[in-house]
Amino acid sequence: MSRLKAARSLYVMCFVLCLACVTICGWQRGPMEKVQRPTEKVQPPPQCSPGAAVWRTLKPSQTPQAGDVWVNPRDGMRMVYVASGEFTLGTSDAQLDAWLKEHPTDKRCWFNDEQPQCRVSLPGDWIGRTKVTNAQYERFVQATGHCVPPYWEGRKAPSGLAEFPVVSVSWDDASAYCAWARGHLPTELQWEKAARGGDGRVFPWGNQWDPKRCRNFEMITGRGYLVDPLREGSAAVGSYPAGASPYGCEDMAGNVWEWCADWYESDAYKRYAKGDLTPPPEGYYRLVRGGSWDLVFPKFFRCACRYFYVPDFPCINDYVGFRCARRVTLSALQDPEWGPSGSPEGQSKGGPE
């Protein structure tokens, strides 16, 4: 009996010690659901948190800070977090008056579809730091068997153009890629906010036109003509860091136009100014934003400039590409590949660096 009592006493002591250790560890670590932020930092752009960090997790953070970067494991794209809040949409009368004074050959009627200017509030979202490249599009093609752009060499991206924006893609091609990457094409409201920040600036870098800050025809060859548009026209993504937006998004002016999710509606900004942010339900054209390398007129590189093409625009163009966006809450959706938690089935969620 004494031996049994001693064993019981030893068991109770071990239980008490284990309970004490669990209590102390829990007190030191705090709530289990609080995830430690990564240690890898980014140089924060003007409208981003000083503590902006890089997440290399299977799904993006659910509590990001402005300027956080998430590396999408699908295609390696660095997605920048654009925080929720208001921004200035469109062009004001004062901005237009100043523009026409500086560019007297432009016509006031050319700017009608980007007025009136108003303040719009959007939820936070992730958006690609750069346009989708040929190399990233090749990963999509290999994974899905999707058709390739006409300038490719078989099923491979052209040699030397891996980091150039993929072009000669229709709106449907771009939309299919974004769905594969677990995202979507940005709406024009998301795009404009990411391009100009909250202060209503004219260009991603400020209010003054500077042809050296983006890829445009004036800056390309100096010859006045192109020998090989695909190699001389566009540039590798991120080639003009001085032209980055307040959120750190690059190439939002110039290089190649970018498909947006919305149909083009000439009076859409009038509805938005009244608080109705519903995108047009139908149309004939899809919106593109940002301008491209084959243009010299500064008006096309402004953040508020709206342009459009038919969605199945013949895939012979070399001046339309796209970037992806992603909703913060997307990873909570049921997905057969990523599972209810947003992590690929059978894999660990991983953790921030």
C-alpha cells in the first residue's frame, strides 16, 4: 500500500508541475491566435506602415498593415496590401483647368468620363506590385494547359523576356490567370486607389509629368521608330522604381495598359460620386488603365485616365497586360484545393518568417 500511495503522490506532483508549465507558457505567449509578424521588412512607401513586412506564408495575413507584402506561392507575385479607407477618385475642375493651361492642345471633353471628382471609401485589398510577367504566365500555362500568347516560342516564354509583362492576352485570358492565382482582376476603383494613394495626385509619383519615371515612347530608343516592338517597346517590370505609387506599386503608369474587371461606362463616375459604387452590369468594352510604351501624350499616364478595348481584343497587340488583386477575406472561403482554412490540403499552414 505504501508503494501505491507513493506512486499516486508522484503522479499528482507531475500533474501539478505540468499544469504550472502550461499556465506559465500561456501567460508568456499570450493568445494562441495572435500570429507573430515576419522579421523580413520592406522599405515602406509614403502611405505605408513603418513596420511593413514580407509574408511568405501559404495564405496572406488576415490582419495586414498598409504596405505589407505577401508573396503568392502560386506564381511568386509580390502582392502589396492597400489599406482600407478613403481616396480621391477622378479629376477636379481645378486640376483640369491647370492641365489645359499646361497642355493647350488637349480638349476639355476628353476628360468628361473622369468627372466629377469625389472621395470614395474602399475596404483593404492586396494588389500585385507589378504586372504579371511572361515567366509567371508560363507557370499558369504549364499548370492549366491554357493557350499561349502568339509571340511565344511553343509553350515557353520567349528567351530574354521572362521578366517582361505578358502581352497579347485578352480580358478572358487575364481573368483566367487571376482565378488560377486565387485572385481577380482589380476593379477600376481598386486600381486607381493603388495608383494614386489618398491625396488625389495626378501621376503615381506626384503632380508633374516626368517622362523618365515610366515607360513611354519618348524614352525608348531616341530613334523615333522601333526595330522590334516586343523587345524595345515594353520593359522588364520594375524598371522604373522612381515612378512607384504611394503604396509601392510599380509600372502603374506606362509600360503596357492593364485590364480591369469592369465594363466601361462613360457616366460611371457620376454614380460613384452619389455613393453608388456598383460596377456596370454589362457593356461592350472592358476598361484598361495606366497607358503604355507606344504613347507620348502625358494625359494617358495620369492615374484618373480611363481607356477601353473590346474584351476579346485581337491577340496581336503588344501593349495590353494586367496585374492581379486579391480580397483580404478570400482565404476563408471553401476551396477544394486550398481547403476550408485557405491552406493547401495535406500541407502545414506554415508561419510568418
